[in-house]
Amino acid sequence: MIQYRLSSRNPLSSYIQVSTHITQITEPTLFLQLPTWRPGRYELQNFAQKLQAVEVLTLTGEALPFKKVNKDRWQVDTQGNNELEVRYNFYARQMDAGGSWVDEQVLYVNPVNCLLTAQGQEHLPCSLAMEIPADWQIACGLPVSGGNTLEARDFDHLVDSPFIASASLQRQTYEEQGIPFHVWFYGDCTPDWEQILPHFKAFTQEQLALFKTFPVQDYHFINIILPYQHYHGVEHLNSTVITLGPSEALMSPALYKELLGVSCHELFHTWNIKQIRPQEMSPYDFTQENYFRTGYVAEGVTTYYGDYLLARSGVFTPDQYFAELGTVIKRHTADQGEKSLSVADSSFDTWLDGYKPGIPDRKVSIYHKGCIAALILDIEISKATNNAQSLDQVMRRLWEEFGQKGIGYTEEDYQTLAEQVAGVSLQTYFQEMIFGTVPFEKWLAPALEYVGCQLQKLPSALLHESRYGFRLAPTPTLTVGYVAPDSPAAKVFSVDDELIALNSRKLENLNLQALLAQEEKVEFTLFRQKKLMTVTLQPDGEIHLPQYKVTRNPEASPPQKENFKAWLKQEF
């Protein structure tokens, strides 16, 4: 067994003291490994950069020689010792759902950030003891034994179990099918439990009905509510950490629907990715990239169900669901990366730049394009089977035939299951929507038509976007932030151009729209790389940077309305 102990001598320093007691050492050389990435975020994060003052000691306190052999791996000369202790400080000052944080009121740790293991002992049981005040509670998916100690069956189990310890935790529990679901809150907030618990029960029931069985014996929603605007969630084996803010707005309609959406999303991950796992991640290898091409299943399908099941369970109205879908489409169309890289290839590239804006028009988001693709597939299957089957059956079979059996799936497995459920070939859909760069409207518009809805393509209310094809950056000055390819702006503007005047009139106080409304062919004065220049901009008659809106079609036929009800489980 490997035993870990965490403490913080001075929480104001943001440092946690980590002690690791390793036994059963049989070789003269021992390798210590710290994870270089964490599940749920498929990019290298290099946690070793937050370690300070590493030392390796015998049980009598004598220093053992060691050296670093790569960025997060150490080689120890054990000198015949079969037990040793590794000590270091970890800088815990990253407050999001995947980070760690310590201060006077709380100890919040994602163990994958800060715990190393001994090579060859990853399969052994682990314990983690924490030195905390006597009146603090612990919220965690792991069992807690005496002395504030967490018990895990192996290293993977431990590092996939974040915890928060504080005297200020709030908790309520509900049960479904005999399974306890714990809802924790930390922060300066007042949860409305009478509103929250029925909504959580509703989407939990819908998910359990979809998959039939639950992978774990209990579940913990660990919510950290922050005093500033924030949104993040990360899935774990039998828990999720969600960070939201601002705290005073928790029960406001805007933030509360975010709480519902991310909570439903993360619970769905309990099946999809924690158990239904790509072959390339079975098991996880924390020492390097785990390249995979099925992010459109792991994250895209989950993003789709995260909001869709809120509508199916009656927590969201259809209009509320369509508003969330509209946000997904808006984010997907923020640039034209769809023309350059498929969602499957973009999944592979999460390890390169998948969580950064990146260069313009290069890639798509596995969350947003994957969500749209999942919605389309769901309706395509319904259409092929006269509403007898849907994406539900595909996900249930992935769970039963792969997840429950501990078998990783491939992209071929996913397509095969979808085609078996649909009873028809879906080759064109996969070639165009998953492995190709066909515009999403080609598939989404007819899919929505089947359920009596419509995809409206509308011009932006901002003339510089719809008429000329450029967006402004969120900066104090009027600076070009994005230029649509093949638009009028693309002929004369570059990103970071600072706009000074329009038709010799100084641009100030939000007068851009009013000046553009006066004349279509315009002359801009701007600074480019500190050089003053003037360019002429003329529209081409096309609508650029359009906005999309999903609505029910007021002229929908009775069969379309029945399809809508079969899909959304709500009246048209």
C-alpha cells in the first residue's frame, strides 16, 4: 500500500505539503511518476511545474540520491531500503473544476494534480490522510475512514476522486433506485433545495431509464460556488466537481440553468467516458498523450444529452432547450474551422490545441460540432425506424457491450452499432458529418424538419458582421478580432487592426453602427502594426457571419408534431 498525507503549514502561501510513504520496494532503482494530464481534459498539463523542494528520505530521515529523468519522472537509488518517503510542496492555487486550492477556509484537491506513484505499484491499494481542523467535513466519492483518511483500491481510483474539506459545506441527498446522490455546495451561497432536488431527481431518473443500470454505488455532485463569474465542470468515477459563479446569482435563472446543464452533462459522463471508454484510453496512460478520434462520442454526445435530457425530463421547456441549442450553434459558427478539419480529426488534435482558440478557421470543437452531430444522428435513427429506435439504444448498447465489460470501443464500433440500431447504412452521415467537412446546415436543417422545427439563418444585427464579415475583439479600442474568409473584410482587414475613423469621422462611443447605416461603401482609417493607413470596404450582397435560431415551425404537420413528441417527450 502507498500512503499519502496532505497538510498545509501556512494556507496563505497556497502550498500543500505532500508526503508519500512507499513500501514493498524490491529493486535497487525506483521510478516515481507524476501524472502529466488529467481525465476529462485531453491535453498535457505538466503538473510537475507546481512541485517545490522534492526530497526522498529513508524512514530514519536520511536523504536518498535521486534525479529527474524527464519533466515528471524521477529515478531513486534506494540503497537497499524497502521503504521510503517522498516529500515535496505543491502549489495549490488553481480554482477551477480540474485544479487544487488551499486557503484558511478550505482544502480542495484533485489528487491527479499532485500525487505521484511508484512504477509497478499503480495497482496497489492507496490511502490519503489529511491534516485538517476537527470541525471540517469532507466531500468525496471515496470512503472516509478514521483520522480523515480516504481509502482507494488503486492509484487510478485515488486520482479520479477529488475532494473538498471545509467547515462550510452544505449537503442534501436524494435517492433513485436505492442509489444515494449527494449534492454538496461550498461557497457564500444559499441553495434553494426545494427547487434543486426535484430537478436533479428528474434528470437522474431520465438517465437511469436510458441506461437501465448505474455503474457505481453512490454519486457526489461537488459544487464550488465562487464570488465571481465562472463556469467549469469535470467528471469522475462517482463524482463531479463543478465550479460556478457569481455566488449571489446561484438561483438566478441564468446561472441556475447553467448549474442544471453542467450537472446533467457530468452525470451522463458516469457512463459515457468513465465506463464507455475509447479503446485508446483503456486503461489511461498518465505519462503521455492518449490520442483518440472519438471525442465526438465522449464529449459531443454528452453535450447533446446534457441539455436534451433536461427537456425530456420536463426540467426545461422546449424553448429553453432551443435557446441552449442556439448557444451551441453560435459557438460552433464562431469561425469557419468546419471547412478545414473534421470533428474526428479535431478530437485527435485536442492534445495539440483543443482547449485553446488556436489559429482562425483551423478546427472545430468536439463539444459543439459533436453535439450537433449527435442530435442529427439521433433524429436520423428515429427517422429510419419510424421513431422506434434512437441514439438511446446506441448508447445503451455501448454501455452493455463495451462499458460494462471493460472493453474499449473504436470509431468503427460506434458506427456499426448506430447502423445496426437504425437498420440502414449511415455511411454518408459519418463520411460528411464525422469524418468530413460538410457544412452542418446540410444535415441539421432536414433533421429538425422531421420533428416540426426549423433552422433559421438570420443576419447579425451588427452591420460590420453581416455586411462586411468581421468581428470586433473585446478590447477597449475598436480592434478587429476575426475576419471571415472570402468576405469583403478579408480583402482589406487583418486581425488586430485598430479602427480609428470611418469616412473621416472619428470612431468613438459606439458610433460604428450608426455610421455604417449611412452608407454601404465606406472608408476606414486604421492602425496596422503602428502604421496609419486607409482602406475601402464595399459589401458584396452576401450575408456574412449569420446567426442561427432553432424554433418550432408554426406550419408543422400532424406527423411532424408526433415526431416532435416522440423525440422531446413534450407536446408540440
